[in-house]
Amino acid sequence: MLRRLVDAACQVAGETHPGGIVRERVYRFISAVGINRSNFNETVSALLSGNRERFTYELSFWPADVSTYALRLAFGSEPKAINGAIKSE
């Protein structure tokens, strides 16, 4: 189901749309490492909706190295831990 949503989002955006390519790359990474996580669906939903704040929040429950890399892939910035949650500057 989620794969179909990602495919549909990429088709709407077009394959050359940078945002769609980035979301696809991040989706593939988090699917490979975290598909069994309890908040996986919420994390993917936040990613696909483009909600940076919610995506960052959902990733705060993931291992730090995984969330750091996912945020770097998604936003191209170094995340910083603030008040127990990972925030991106």
C-alpha cells in the first residue's frame, strides 16, 4: 500500500521533480532499515506529506544514526538534538 502511494506521488510530481526524487530516496532508506518499527507508517506519512516538523518528530523515536542519516537525505542538513528530540538547523 505504501509503495503504491510513493509511486503515485512520484508520478504526480514527475520523475525529474527534485522533491519527488528526494522523497523516494528517503522512503527507500527508511523502508530498508525501519519497516518493522512501530511508527513506520506515521513516519512515511509525514515524509510524503512534506511535513518536516512531524517527520523530524517521528524520527526522534528511531536510533540516532538512522534518524540523522534520514534527515540528512531529506533536508541536506545536519540535525541537532534539542530537548530530547532531533531538530534540523
